[in-house]
Amino acid sequence: MNTLSTARSRFPARLAISAGLVTTGVVHTQLYGRGYRYIDYVGPSFAIQAAAAFALAALVLVGPWSLRAAAAVLSAASLAGFVLSRTSGLFGFTETGWQPAPQAMVAVVAEIVTLVVCLVSLYRSELRT
């Protein structure tokens, strides 16, 4: 497979990863603006997550293909934070169920899709080597 054909075959995955990252970045930015910024530790974490998601969304589209590992880590960390905030708490912060709605569901779906696309593409790349 030549370089152009490889780049074309990877573009749909790059686009899906980027879209998932933008989606979760928008949700975290929105929640930060709606009051999460006042929650110790959690507020700054939301701002950092959103900034990282937006940066990675752009970089995954045009940068080295290896950035999908960073996107997978960010998505997994966001999902872990979601689970912790609904179980044992995260820095003393707890939330219940799928609140805030619909943002919780949108973010979780985007993060799962991003993580799955990243892992599948990493696995396929490993098979090619």
C-alpha cells in the first residue's frame, strides 16, 4: 500500500477520533461554564480535559498517526473520572446517574466511540508491522 492510499484509508478513523474529541471537549467546556468551574479540583480538570481534547482533535487530523494513543488515554481517563464520580467520588465530588443530562450521556458515548476507534486502529497498525 503506498503512502497516499494509506493516508486515505486512515482518514475516516482520524475524522471519527477527532469528532469524538471535539464532542467531549464541547461538553466539558459547557459544564465548566455552567458551574463546574467552582468545584475544587473538578473544575480545573474539566478545563484541562476540554483543552486537551480540542488540541488532540486538531493534531489527530494532521499530525502523526501515533497521536491516537494519546487520544485513547484521554478518553479512558475521562471515562474513569465519570465512573469514579458516580461511585467512590472524585476529589470529594459525586454525581448521580446520568446527570447532568444530556451532557453525561453525550460525553460517555463520544469517549467510548473515540476509545474503540483508537484501539481498533492501533491494533490494525500493529498487525501491519
